[in-house]
Amino acid sequence: MEISWSVASTSSDSGQPSEFTMPVPSFDTASDRRRLGRTDIEISSVSLGCWPIAGVTSLDVNDADSIATIRASLAAGVNFIDTAYCYGAHGESENLIRRALEGTSRDEVVIATKGGIHYDAAGKQAKDASPATIARECDESLQRLGVEYVELYYLHSPDPNVPLVESAAAIQRLIDAGKTRTAGASNCTLEQLREFHAVCPLSAVQLPYNMLQRDIEQATIPWCLAEGISVTAYWPLMKGLLAGKIGTETKLADDDNRKSYPMYQGDEFERNQAFVTSLRDIAANVGRTVAEVVINWTISQPGITSALCGAKRGWQIEETASAMGWRLPPDALAAIETAIKARGTAAVKRIFQ
């Protein structure tokens, strides 16, 4: 199949693709295809998170397996691919996506990328969400991805040195220019989301959410539901902790970045392992893997439009994609809630209410 990366025509007054409409948002948790906010863009309830293939914190990453993973995600029914300008010091993630999608029709994939974080001369991540940088990083991302537009462009994180309204206005200009169809914001507090949304209407909010970290249920998810904004959840498996593959005897390598996360440390790690043991019993009773159960539960929660599942091997995204297309029975859902309550509050690295 010949690749086709053409931009939809834009109207003269808004810059939105001419076929763009503003339908009522769809948050049907029983569907594998859900509308992104109030747009007509449909995304899979499981999405491929492309941070691992950048090879920054993930071990044993190579181009061949990474490209195969992206292609495996599409074959498994995932159409939503999530990346960022800083996923790799030299755009490794975005470049791999371009290579993986060669020969794929543009309308078969929904691409989200982010701007506002880069690597400085010392090789450390640094924030710069100034309008000039947002514009430049978007252009570079489009070039790396081999596309003329993306469906969704996020502010990766607020920049304390740049007024949020200026970053939001810069992304609105990207929409007006046809470089992204719609806007998102990641790693923002509810107050920041409100401020951004007033300047540049949001279609998606990306925040951490999983069985052991549900803080955004308090205020952010209700606000998003009221405003018709999708929530795309990252860390649904908490970097593999909730996938059921890490046993009590597992010793993380010295250079494994997960050791810096509270959920992987000391007594917290032991209590989380006991929780996962409960999930193994629940998964066995429904004939599914732990990862399938965890992701199915996640995408069934009110307001959660899609769960971002990172992967560096095809079998990983194939397993999480298998969480689509079925529903956990009531007794399994009840058992999960009982296990969550028994676990109690878990220590987390980032909190957003």
C-alpha cells in the first residue's frame, strides 16, 4: 500500500480541517473505539506509548524490535500512537514511528506528540514551553514523523518560566496552521488545565492513573467529563509492576530506572507485590493475564478514554491490546475493589488531583 500523508484542507477562518465537526463526546467504556474529546477523531481504548523504544530509561532496546512493536500494535487493533519531542535525545521515538509506518495509510493511525521538554547540552531533560520553542519543536516532530500534521499535540509539561497562557496560545496557532488537529495538556494540575482550556480548548489530558494511583478521580476526571475532554492515562501498569511479570524474588538491575519510584522501594514494593498476587488469582478465575485484567479495568473507569501502554517488544502490546473487546464480570470487579481497599494508599511519585 502506498503511503499517503496529506493534510486535510483547512477552512479560512479557523484553520481546522474542513471536515472537522464538534460532536457530543463519546466516553462509552464498552467500545474499543472512542472519540477524542469533542472531535470526530476515533482512538483505540488501548494506545501504544512510545517512551520505552526511545531507549532512555528502558533496557535492551533496538531498532528492529521497536519497529516490529509499532507494527504489532496496529495489527492488534491499536490505532493510537503516543510519542513526544523528547522521547530520545535525538528524536529516536518519532524517527522509529516514521520508519514503522512506511507503507501504512495515514488514515489508519492517530498520532499524538508533545512539545515543551528537550535535552540540554549536558544530556538532561529541560523545560522550555515558550511559543518560539513550541513552534520549532512541532516542526521538527512533524519532520521526524514524516507527516504534515498530527491529530493531537500536547504541552508536555508546564514551564515555570513561561506563562501557561502563552504556551496554550502557541498550540492554538499550531491548530490554526493545520499542524495539529487538536490540543492536549500533560502533567498539569486542574487549575492549570482550566487556564489552558480558556485559551486553547483541550481535547485530551494526559496524567498518571492506575489501580494504585487514582487521585485524579477526585477533581480532574469529573471536570474533564463535564467539559467533554478525554483522559489518556499513563502508567496504567506502573512501569510493569501491575503486569504480573515481576515476582517477589525479582531483583531490579542497578541501572533500572524503576528503582527511583516509591512503588518499587522497600515495604511499598512488598505490599504492592501482595496486591499483584491477589490480581493473579482474579485473572486466573476469568482466564486472562494480570496485564489484561489491569488494562481492562483501567479503560472501563469513567472518563478514561485510552490507556497508554508502553512496549518495546511486540508481545507486550499484543497482550495489553487483548484487554479490548470484553468486560470483566461483576464478581471480578468486586474482587478488584476489595483488593485495592486492602492494599490501602500507595506511595506515588507524582500526584495530580
